[in-house]
Amino acid sequence: MYFGLPTIVFYLLNLAVVFVALRFLVYKPVIRFLKKREDSVAQMLDDAREERDKAQAAHEVYEARMEQTQKESAAILAEAGKSAAMRAEDIIAKATAEAAEIKKRAERDIENEKQHARRDLRSELADTALAIAQKVIKREIRAEDNRRLIEDFFKEVG
């Protein structure tokens, strides 16, 4: 095989044509594909950052709401405690008033019973005194005289 100048130029020309053909047919599409892929990856990274930022913002809102909810629940519990204490005080006050009323009623009932017992005792004493007086005197005493004697007796006794 003979390598002369025309053969070397032919090979160089073929090499240049193959180089240009490969550059337009393979290299540029591959570069375009890689560029699109790079842009796509960059876009995905930007989207991921944006989503992360949104998630972070949502998390901060969630934390703030949780803190607010905890404060509100603490306030509600405190208010419920105050309300329960006030209701307890009210119930105690009502019970105390009711106990005082029951005590007054009982005292009135006792006083009424005492007066009733005194009347009954007076009546019985009067009847007994009359019976004794009748036996002593052996005569009949009128009811009017008896009542006057009994009233005089009780005035003296008290």
C-alpha cells in the first residue's frame, strides 16, 4: 500500500467529513439532550427547594397553631376551673343557707312543741290539781273557780 500525498489528503478529507458529520449528527443532539437533562434536573431541584420551603412554612404555621391551641386549651381549662370553683362556692352558700333555714324551722318547731307541751302540762296539772282539791275539799269546784286558781298558780310559778 502506497501512502502518498493524495492518499493522506483523501484520508484527512474523509476524517474532516466524518468529524463534521458526527458533530452535526451525534455531538449536537447529545449536547442538546444533556442540556435538556441538565435543565430538567435543575428545574426538579428548584421545585424540590420550593416544596421544601412550602413545607417548612406549613410546618411553622402548624407549630404556631399548635402553640395557640395549647394556650387556648390552657385558658379554657383555667376558665373551667374558675367556673367550677364559683359553682362550688355557690353550692356551698346555698347549702349553708338551706341548713340555716332548716335550723330555724327546727327551732320554731321545738318552740311550738315546748308551748304545746306546756299547754298540755298546764291542762294536766290543772286537772290533777282540781282532782286533788276536790278530794281535799270534798265538794265540787266550779270550772270558773278552777281556771282562776290555776291561772293564779301559774302566775306565781312563772
